[in-house]
Amino acid sequence: MSDPQIWHAPTGRKIAFHQTDGDGPGVVFLGGFKSDMEGSKATYLEQWARAQGRAFLRFDYSGHGQSSEEFTAGAIGDWFEDALGLIASQTDTPQILVGSSMGGWISLLIARAKPRRVHALVTIAAAPDFTEDGFWAGFSDAQKAELEAKGHVALPSEYGEPYIITKRLIVEGRANLVLRDPLELPFKVRALQGTADTSVSSQTALRLMDHVTCPDYQLLMVKDKDHSFSDDACLPLIVSAIQHVT
């Protein structure tokens, strides 16, 4: 594994990234909550991009992977700033954003803030507003009291260590919700969703599709596929979606 490049953000955060030169429109992979750029989807897409001579960018949000800061210090707005700033500094044409889980939410924030920098959008189990509609809505009264008293609460994770959910993550997330106000996506969108996903429901995918205004939005539901969406059947579907919006 080669060492990443480092982008020094105006915030002082150091964002690790790998960039592949090639033709456009470039592809940017935005990962999920507590994931990193060494995951199977990011590396598979990088290999595909190299084979096709396509420009490609993958990175770690602050507090993730090889970037600076502690994970528990971050929130949605921070990770949105990381993504938007890196894209602005490392690319100069509209990009195809490929957002996985939380990366789907981040990509929607980028699309809302800078629609002219987005050529098209591909989402994989997109999780818009999950801090409010997932974590907060699912907390018991005891967990809400613990969050208020201690500033954090631990949630079990099927991916290893418990998630430490901070009060800042919840409160700051409310400033970045995308499903409460009109959201225009003036470009092609391809959304992918596994029906066996236990982290982001199919109803979330349908809610997002119904919520946005978009001239060309297609949602593909894939039977019996889970949240990772990274087996030998799913990975080519991501490539196909990118090709459809290029």
C-alpha cells in the first residue's frame, strides 16, 4: 500500500488521499461513517478507473483512516468541509460523486452547496440525516439522558468496536439535514440499495427519491444484498451506475 498524499485544510486538519490521473469526468469516492479509503468499494473503483484511464479520488475524512484528528471530535459539517475542500483543491471540473452510506449524505450536501461542481451522483445505501432519524430517533430516554449528562453514548456495532456517539454529532447534524427542505439535484442520479440492509432501510432510499427534484433519478433495489454492497455481484453494479451517468 503506497503512502497517501496529504491535503492541509484551512481548518488545520490533514486529509489523506489517493488520486489517480486520467480523463474526465473524474470520480470521487466518499466513504461511510467510521470507514476509510482502503475499503473494498474504494479500492475496486480505483482499479477500474486506472484500467479505464479515468481520473479518480479517494480520501479519509478527518478522524478516519490516515487523516488527522480524533474520530469522536468530528461531526457531519466537519466531514462535509473536508470533502468539499479536497474536491475544490484537487479537481477543476465537475465530478461524479460516489457516496456510500454517510458518504451519500455528504455528497448531497456538496450537491446542495456547489451543484456546478457535480457532474452526476451515484449513491450506495445513502444515509441522509442518519444522526437525527437513525441515532436520535432510536435512542431510549435513558440513552438521551446519558448523552446529555456525559456528552456521549456507546452503541454496539456489527463491524467491531462500539460506536461512540457524541452530543456534538447529534446537535451539529441538525444543521446539515437534507430531507427537511426542498433539495434540487440538477444532474443524473443513480441510487443503489440492498433489500437486506439492516443499517439503512429501503424506506430511506424511497424517501430520498420522493423528496428530491431531479430530471433523471433511478433507484435500483438489489434483493438480499446488505449494507456493505461489496460482494462480487454488487461491485460491478456500482461501475455500471457510474457508466450510466458519465
